[in-house]
Amino acid sequence: MSIKTFEVLVTQKVKVTVDESKFTPEFMQEFRDNFYDFDGITEHVEHLAQLGARGIVDDFTTFIEGYGPPKEMGIEVGEGQVLEIEIEREPVEA
């Protein structure tokens, strides 16, 4: 058996749209209390983009934990577009 381990960097671009008016101070506090200590909308957009890049959120998602129904929050997360794939480390025999 010849097992090899690679480290691969995958760069994606994900389009995220949000309705900033839905991210009220009350929503932000409740989110911080129950999920992550996000201070601003940018951190939410980054989080949503990660969910999209990993395929957890897509056009068919009807509920996002911490946000509820995406349409009600004005959230749209596009499919991740792979821009680059790069092997960072050559395989190492295991």
C-alpha cells in the first residue's frame, strides 16, 4: 500500500448579497450571544461566503442556522467559483 498526503490550496470566489437593514443591533446581539462574536456586517458576509464555498448554503437553502430563512434576511449566496487549485506540498509517503 502506498498512501500519500497532499496539501492543496483551493481559491474560490463567492458572491454574497445581504440586506443590511435586517442586521439590526438586536439581531447582531442575539447572533453574538448564540453563535459567533461578530462585530459587523463584513464578518457575516465572510461567514456566509465560507458556507457557500463549502456547499453548505446554495440557491435551494431554505434555512441558515443563525439567520433563519435567507430570503427573509435578504441573503443570497452564489455558488463558489474555483479560481485556482495549487498543490502546496508534494506528497509524503505515509
